[in-house]
Amino acid sequence: MIQRSNTSSGFTLIELLVVISIISILIAILLPALSAARKVARQTQCTSLVRQYLVATSIYTDQYNNWILPSAQYVPTDAYNTAQTWQRNYAWFSLLGIKPTASDGKSMNFVGWKAQWLCPEAQWAIQKGNVFHYSYGMNLSDLPGFNWSDPASTPTNTIRRDEILKPSSKLFLADAMDYGLYTSAANPNTAYSYFKYPEFRGPTPDGTAGNSAVAYRHLKNAVVGFHDSHARVLSANEIYKTQPTGDVYKDNKTLWYVKAN
């Protein structure tokens, strides 16, 4: 007569608990690495986008007799606002193969952009409906200036390419919270406000304004595009020269002032 064995081939409770513990430990080890890898991938995507915008800007400059893409210009035919900021320049975004989809007269200011054209870490821009100028900003240093209260009096705010000294070291575009970027000399809060209030626009709780701040979205760094059409990732200490006291910043003139050596 054949006797059946009572020995079970399954796991014991202790063995199952050991396996679950090992899996939990592996997950705890791998998740931070996966998160960091995802952030690096988004940084790479952002850098690629900035390069595309720089190439389009270079082509635009060639087509417009060496004039750089204006940060703002007077366009009397613009149905939304006759003071047209750079990201609404039809000639420029057409070079990127982007076609406006606005049907309410807003001319690409708040509508028409897809998330694929924004920094993937620009949470505020995406949350507000893919608003491009909450994703990238242009360096406004050394530009003539623009009269927002009377746009017709300053038809365009730009300079010629041959006015830029050492274009390979001059900031043109960067991760930002608004269409324009200012030096800390123009607005002392721009240097560090993003660290205090990331992805935040408008008057901050402490009464400062960080709209024109560089956005350090990529592991506390920002993607910066230069006037010679190359892009790289910089830290706050490279964009603004920090002082020994900590939160006090001074402008990196070599980077910000396009007419300075």
C-alpha cells in the first residue's frame, strides 16, 4: 500500500515574511534611484527643448537682419494685447513647427501650447493650462527696455547680435517663472526666491515677488541657454555669485550682461 507524505511543498509563514521583507528593502533601495533617474531624464528633455528654442532664435536672427528675438514688441494687430511678449512672436514659434490653436484671440499667450513644449518639471505652467511663459524666461539685462503702459512708444525691445560680447558665455533663456529674467541688482528677490517658494507666482507670503526668478527645477539646478545656441545645466552659485553670508547674492556679470566682457 502506497503511503502519502504529509510534508507540504508550500512556504511557511516565516519564509513568506522573510521574502516580503527582502522585497520591501529592495523597493526602498530602488525607488530613490528610479526617482533620480526620472528627474535626470526630465532635465535632459528640458535641455533638448531649450536647444531647439535657441536654434529657432538663431534662424530668426538671420532672417531679421541680425536682430535678436525681441523680449517684447508693439503689435497693433494683436487681438489679445498689443504689447506682445517673445513667446507670442508668430514668426519665432512658426520656425519650431508650432501652429497656433487659439480661438479666443489670446494669440498663444495662455492657450495653444502643448505640454511637450514646456519644461516637464514646470508644474505651475502645466497646472495653469500649459502656459509657456511660466516655463522659460528671457534675460532682459542690457536690453533697451519696454514701455508697457504705452507700447507704441517703444515698438520693440531687442539688440543686434553683433552687440553681444562673448555670446558663448551670455545667458539668453533659462528655466523661469515668467517671460523675463532680471538680475538680482534689478530685483534682489530673484536670486533665491525659487528655493523658498518653488513653482509659486505672485506676491509671496513674506511680501516678496518671485515671478521673474530663475526656476531651479532640476535637482536644484536650472537649464540655461546661451546666445551661441548651446545649453547646459547651472547651479544658483554659477548663475548668481553667492557671498559668504549665505542668502546675499551678486550678479554674475559675465553671464548676465550681454554687452560686458
